[in-house]
Amino acid sequence: MTRSDEFFSRAKAVLPGGVNSPVRAFGAVGGHPLFVSRAEGDTLCDVDGKTYTDYVMSWGPLLLGHAHAAVVRAVRRAVERGLSYGAPTGAETLLAEEIRAACPHMEMVRLVNSGTEATMSAIRLARGFTRRDKIIKFAGCYHGHSDGLLVRAGSGCLTGGMPDSLGVPRAYAEQTLVAEYNDAEGVQALFAAHPQEIACIIVEPVAANMGVVLPTEGFLGKLRRLCDEYGSLLIFDEVITGFRVDYGGAANLYGICPDLAAYGKIVGGGMPLAAYGGRADVMSLVAPLGGVYQAGTLSGNPIATAAGLETLRILRERKGELYPSLAEKGARLERAFREAGVAVGRVGSLLSPFFASREPRSYAEVCACDRDAFVAYFRSMLAAGQYVAPSPFEAMFVSDAHTPEHIERTCDAILEACRSARQGAAK
């Protein structure tokens, strides 16, 4: 029995499933999860002393890599001044200004603690602004675990075979209308059926919680036009894509301006921090300016704010060379997958392999991919020292810290793992 096995056995006695977030339990790939002792750069070390090139990267926040020296220094300086104040600091304003400078549609910003809190608050605000109750989301898109959004959700819900959740009141879930990602005509039909009832559309502009599924040409623009036509708000969930697919996020990459947006992961630099914001007239309804209430003891926490601010400053200073470099690394991994006969969804440094004949464009097509082949691929990659997401419905995250040598080793491992997985599936 490994030390990870021992840790897992002990954890199961006090933590549901032995973990604090479901996908970590390795339920989709079998075996027991790795328990991590430390990480640096692009390398993860488990409690058994084994090292892995990490493509989970804390599920996306670590664009600069683990334990980036400048970010660690900023956190240490902040810790020495106190862990939490429950009062405003100047750093909160500086971080909001960094977000707005990169994403001009974020005219006003509210800092919160998690992506779930950001999307939940943005939807409440949209309902308050429009005085409407219904929302539209997309099958396979995950926007956090708040009630009403766990309806045909992605990420861990797909991994565990639970597209819905117990504990969500039926009456509340009925306010959530579900469309198929990349099906603009289906969205139009929902508006036609409920022309005065829909407060907002919430969408991952690049779906990344059912694997990376790119928007088809014109899809996001059609959503923008439908919201304008019916007086609804368009919310971009950029918790994953924000500052990853482009310095200004997917909104900048695709040239679509949402009314509200939610950011997480990278904006916290690896610490628990997220943000929502958008049009000033809409954000002016947030308390204490208006009647849409949202609060949080640790919102704008000085430690998390220090990590996020240092990260965004580095991204701003290096954006000209950093993002092309990240995209080049992502493209190298994509070529390895395609050489092995595996479909890939990729934008920049965000990518997913799909064991299918072609790249999926919808939730239904993702669900039709070969999960058994993915499991064989995952086990082979892990044995080769490559730590990828333990689920076919998650992404690979490439960082600035991934070295060319490690990328090439990963490509070799991909070729072997994918070929073995496809040969096994053919038997």
C-alpha cells in the first residue's frame, strides 16, 4: 500500500468520498487519487516521492506555474501584515483596475471568493436588473454548484454521472432553461416561448467543463443579438477562460461584449478569489448602491488579493510574448494527439483530447466519446509521470513554467498512451 493509499483510507473516514471536490476522487478512472506533498514550476510531487509533469495546474489558476517566485514573495509580504481585516484595502482597488484594464467591459467589479459565488451573484444581479426569473444555460456547461445551475451541468457532475443534484428544489430548477451548446436556433426557440421571462443567458464562451468545446462561428454573436432583441443580459462565465485564452479573455478573443462576466482561477493567482462585474448601470444595483444584496467576510482578502494582483501585473507586462508562447506549447501537444489519431479541442493553452472520430461541438457529442479509451490513456499517462485530469470532461492546462523538454516528454507519452488506448478499444 502506498502512502497515498493510506492517506486516502484515512480521509474517507472524515471527508465524503475522501476528498473535498468530487473529481479528485479518481472515480472516473479507477484507483486511488494521488496525495500531493509539494509542487514547483510544472512539476508535482506526491507523498510517495514520485514526480509528475502537471497539466491539471490546480484546475487552471497557475498560468505562471506552481510557486512562482514573485507571487510567493507578494503573498509572504501580505501575510506579514495580517491575514484578514474585514475592511477595505487599496490592493482591492488595484486588482479591480487591473481586471478592468484588460477587460474594458468590466466597468465595475466586485471581488468574491470563488467562481461559484461569482456566477451565482451575476445571475442574481441579472434577475434584479431585468425583474425576470428565468435563465438560459447550456447542457454540459458548469457554472459552479449553486442551486439552479446544477441542471445538466458539466465538470464533476458529468464525471460522476450526475447531471443534476439532489437538494435543488424543483420549483427553482424549473426557472433554468437548458439549450444545447452551439445551437443558436434552440436558444431562439426558448426566447420565442418565453419572450418576457428570461433574465439572462449564462455561457462559457469556450466550454471547458465537458472537455474543451469551441464555439462555432457566429454562435456567441447570435447570443448577443438575442439578448439585445429580448431585453435580457448576456453573462460570460470566464472563470476558466479569463486571462487564459487571451489577456482579455474570451470576450476579447472573439470580439463579443457581455453585459456581465465572472472571472476566477487566474485572477486569484492560485488563492481563493474570483470576481464578477460588467456594465456600470447594472453593477450599480449591487449593495450598498442598490437593492441586489451580496456580501462576504473574506471578499477581497488581502492574501488572495496580493497573489492575484502580482499575477495580473506579470501577465500585463509579459502579454506580448507570453500568450504566443503558451499557444505554441498547446499547439505542440495538439499535434501529438492528432498524430496519435485522437481528436482535440484547443484554444491557446487550454485543450482536451477526445477519443472520437472528430472534435465534439455539443454535450451530446462529448457524451458519445469513448470513455474506456480515456481511462486506458489516463492510466498510461500517469505511469509515464504525466498528471492529467482524471476525467474525460476536463481540460489540460499549460503554463509558462512548462519546459520544452517536459513538453516533448509529454508528447512522447501521449503518442504511446493514445495508441495503446485506441488499440485496446479496437479489440
